[in-house]
Amino acid sequence: MKRTKFLSAEDAALLIRSGDTVAVSGNGAGMTSAEAILAAIEARFLQTGEPRDLTLVHSLGLGDRDRQGTNRFAHEGMLRKIIASHFTWSARMQQLIRDEKIEAYCFPAGVVQQLLREIGAGRPGLITHSGLGTFVDPRQDAGRCNQRSTETLVELLYLDGRELLRYKPFKVDVAIIRGTYADARGNISPEEEAMDLDIHTMALAAHNSGGIVLAQVRQVLEPGALKARSIRVPGIMVDAVVEDGRQELFYGVPYDPAISGSRRAHLDRLSTELPKKLERRIIARRAAMELTRNASLNFGFGIPGGIFGVIAEQDIAEDLWMSVEQGAHNGRMLDDHLFGAARNPEVIVPSIEQFDYYSGGGIDQTFLGMGQADAQGNVNVSHLAGNLVGPGGFIEIAQNAKKVVFCGTFDAQGNEVTFEDGRLRIIKPGKIQKFVRAVERITFSADYARKHGQEVLYVTERCVFRLVPEGLQLIEIAPGIEVERDILPFMAFRPTIHDPKRMDISVFA
């Protein structure tokens, strides 16, 4: 039986070889990010030019939009290929992809996690419906995101007369994960982290591929100090542990037992703020009118996060069952760069188990962002203005929820509105049209939604649309807004219009 080594971050970085496939866990602004190890790998490359030509795999977006997280791999020559679901937190990675410096493949977040589980279990890839009808479908782009990306990593199958996708397996050479504690036998506990995420899945894929698992923790404890129930990755799977006493919960945020679920804190009812911008506040309040008591609810990153403030304002959290893809259920959901965690969470599960729940249809209602929508009702959040953003968990969630409420401003870049004397007025329209004739890439397939009987709404600050067989139908307009003056001139197509009603005035209060 091998024994886990206890190394410095610099020595752990030496274990990675050029050409390796490296899977890293983490989310958003530093959640479960093994930052000390990532920094040491980057420093080694900048000093020696090694390791080179890596393939980077991660399921959720990770970084600070500057230097940390996956930004540490975003150097020409360091990477050959990336397989991931979300890129917003790494502008430098997005630039490498735009400049054709690396191959880039974008898959749904749950697919990446579930594929790693299948790899670890020795099965022939992941067979699923997730991604059908979207840009990851082989009949569209097969997840390829630039001209340099030519591999076919996903294929179309027919089983029992049903269309399915098979995401092909690959060898994982290194998994880099994080917990709070390790004991002397290498067992890893994430008990004070915000979420478990996919640390076990990644460790499984690397270990059973014949690769290595590197784990970063805040503290190493004596044998027997960890409770068996708190251990998420057994030491038999862990090759090396790096102790970093400076480890934070998020970038710049100390450990908080109210976020990890270790202890409950007293929270002021209004401690979650409403969005400051008027249009976002309107969207959040109008979308919140769709909330169904006792339903299974999901919320996406971006504008839908403003709904948390409405829930706090109306003090209705006790009547709702909320969840996010990272694994939190209920509690006071956090927004912006801390999205994915909650204060006083009621339940925390590994994100892969959350995605299993979503993929199987466990969500009654979801509230998601909207980059573009088109005449057919398709939505794009993954490829905007020639830039790869990625869907994160959007595809599994939007494809499988019974009701989808898209939330987004009517147009973008420079739009200004005001509400006076009971009327919404457009001071300045945005430079970018969001309701286009055909979206740049399909992240949500309206055709798939119609075939599967999903109810779909598109909520903006000046009007609301509904998905119908013909495409989009205008069903509500804000008070003071005129269809011919304020809506149709700023759309690339004409929606179906049948006597739309006025949006509830309480939305604008």
C-alpha cells in the first residue's frame, strides 16, 4: 500500500509532466480552489518552460478575472487544450481561445463532472440527453469553440429509438483538489469549505486512470482526528498533500462557519440586498412573481441572483425550496462573485449529485440568465460577441426544468431607463440588440423545449415574452412602454402579439 506524501506546493508542482491532462476543482472566486498548488505550477512554467502542452479540465468557472484560478494556466505554450464549461472568470483564457492559441471544447458542467465519474468507473464515456439540440450536439458544433479544435469528443447515439449523446472518455493524469483538513493517512475532509463540489469525482478519475491526486488543505491533523463522516476523499486515492495555512474560503474572504454549514448565524431579514440598477430590480421583482411555494427551484448566475434580494425583502424563503448547481439547498443564497454558496444552508450535497437531480427532472422552476434570444425562442448565453463564455450548468438545468424563466435586460451596453409618475421611460437604448433573428450559438433549444412540453418565459424590464409554437409571443408590457415605439424597433424580428397586458405596477415600486 502506498503512503500519501506531504509536500510543499513547489514540490507538488514538480510531479506534473508536460503533456499531462490535469483536472482542477473549484468554482467562482476561489471556492475550493487549490490556489497554492496552481500558483506553484504557474511559477514553475514561467521560470523553466515546464510543464508544457497540458490539457486542462474543469467543470465550473474558476478565477478572479485577473491572475488567479484557471488564469494561472493561461500562458501560450503551457496549454494545448482545454475542456471546460465556463470561462467568464478567466479573460486571459478567453483571449488564448480567440487567438487560436489552444484547442477549446465546451461542455455542460454536469456533463464534465459525470464524464469524470464514468472515466473513474472504467465505463465507456457518458451517455446522456444533456446537450441535445445545443451547440454541443454533433449536428451543430460538438462543443468545438474555435477553428483549431478539430477533435470529435461527443457523438450522437440512438438507443431504444431515443436520441442520446455519448461524451467520449479520456485519461486523467493529475487531479488537483482541495479540502479543509487532511490527516496523517491522507484522508481529505472539506468540512469547512463552502461546498464539496466535485473533488471525489476528480480524484476517482485520476486515481483509476493511473494518474496522481494532489490535495491542498488548510491544516494537517494527527491520525484519527477526522470524523469518518467528514471525509470525502479517502487517503488511498491521494498521492500528495500540500498544507497551506493561508488558505481562504474565497479569494479575500476568511472561513465562515455559517457558509460551510458548521454553525448557524443570526441573519437580518434584509441582509440580502436588492439589485441597485433599476432595470435589474424590475426584472428580479417580475421574475419573483413566478415563484411557486413548495416547488423545487433553481437559480442561475447573473441577473437571476437579484431574485434572492426580493425573496429576503418579502420574507418568503421559508415557503420555498431553493438550490444552486454547486450543491447548496436553501439558506441565504449569495450572489455575484460568491454565487454558488449560501449562509445557513439547509443542505449541502456534492455538485455532481446536484446535477444528477437536475438531469433527471428534479427542478420544477428555474430562473436563468439570457444573453440573446431569437425568433424561434432559442437562447444563447455561451458565445457572446465572438467571446466564449460557456454555459456552466445552464444546459442541464434549462433542458430539464418543467418551467424556465429567462431573466435579462431587453438590450445591452449603455441602456438607461427611469420610472417616474407610474411610467417606465427609455432614456437611452442599449447599443447591442439581444432579441436577434438567430442566436450566435444555441445554449437553450426552443425546439427541444416545445417537444418536451416545457413552459418558458422571457422576462425583461420593459416586457415579457412566452414561448409558443410559432416562436415568441409578447404577453406583457411595462406601464408607459409602447410596442411600436419602445419594443419592435429594437428587435430583429416581430413576435406574435395578441393584446398584451400591463406588467403589475408593484414590480416598479
